[in-house]
Amino acid sequence: MNRIGIIGAMELEVEELISKLENAKITEKTGKKFYEGKLNGKDVVIVQCGIGKVNSAICVQLLADLFDVDAVVNTGVAGSLRAEINIGDIVVSTDAVEHDMDVSPLGYEPGIIPQMEESFFKADRKLVEKAIEVCKKVNPDISVYEGRVLSGDQFISSAEVKDRLIATFDGSCTEMEGASIAHCAYLNKIPYVVIRAISDKADGSAHMDYPEFERAAAAHCAKLVENLMNII
Ligand code: ADE
């Protein structure tokens, strides 16, 4: 892989990687800054896409059209959907689905996008395996899991919604960009992986600690992504 696009929604999720970029060149498009340079010896383009499915999809398209990336890595935080996946742990995507896509009144299963061949977008197996291998090396104090990423334009913070998502989609974590990044990567035939560190349990618990957990989780992810660059 010659050039990797790295996307994070929030400043917290990309600032550390941007600070480590060598020979950074900035291009602005759609109000977003694309940072080209070398990260750990690899040509990369890093962008803070902003929150949600539309912002993140736009950035994948720009990474494909303007920067000719041949893989996309999404880094950031997420809410856990499994009891065994704790705050601080990392989930690497097996696949990703837009949990708020719902055309069920017309007979489609939740999450299914009518008139598309795929709605559960599979991550690139090599990227998944390498991410897990690197995570075990650089973050030995936490656990890393493979699993389905559920994305929607909603911050999930109720046990009821969480339970519905688990029952409907059997996901491992929930966030707001991974599946739209996967969707856009699929349409452009670009391999992708989502790497998310758990910042909360998606059930409204432990609100007071969220900012602290979020920061520690983002740091785990950044460390993994940086160390992934020289082996892909
Ligand atoms: N990002 C981090 N935690 C989240 C949650 N609970 N729901 C959606 N996005 C998130």
C-alpha cells in the first residue's frame, strides 16, 4: 500500500498523529484540512472529518479523488456493545453497518440499503489482522477484539437503544462514522479498516468520566495507527 488515508472525526482523534507527521503539507477542501506527509515512514493523508456519516463519507471521497489513497483507516472512539469489551479496549472492524438505515416499512431488514448489493461492508482482512497484531504489541495493557461496527447519526446513551442495536445487528461497538467510511470505501473499491477505542458503555452510565476516558481511548488508538503504518 503506497498511500494511506487516515480519518478521525474529532480533533482529539487525529491531533497526535498530525503532530507526528513529517513534511506536512496542508490542502483545504470542503472546509476540512487534509494533512499530507510521512507517518512512521509511510505516505499518509490525515483528515479530521467532523462528526457523522455525511462528513466522513465526503472525506473518503476526497481522499480517493484528490489524494489517490489506496487504503483508508478510521481511528477514534466508540461505545461498547458487549459486556466483555471494556472502556479503554480496542475494537477492530470485521464489517460495518449503518444502524439508522431503516426501510423496514417497505419490507427490508433494518440496516439494509435498498438497491445495493452490500449493506454490511467487510473490512480488509489483512488490515484487520495487522491492526490486531500491532495492538497486542503496543497496547499490551488492554484487550483487542474483532467485531461489527454499528454507525449512525446518534450518540447512543440509553440501555434500551443499546439493547435494540445488539439484538438487531449483533455489533461490538457503536459510533458515528465507521460504516459511512466503509460504504464510501466499498463504492470506490478501496480497502478499509475501522479501529475504535472504547470510551463508554453506550448506556448513559459514568457520564462524569467520559472526557477522561475519551482522551485515554483516543491515545490508545493513535498509538496503534502510528505503529501500523510501517507494516502495511
Ligand atoms: N462515540 C463514542 N461513544 C459513542 C456512543 N455511545 N454513541 C455514538 N458514538 C460514540
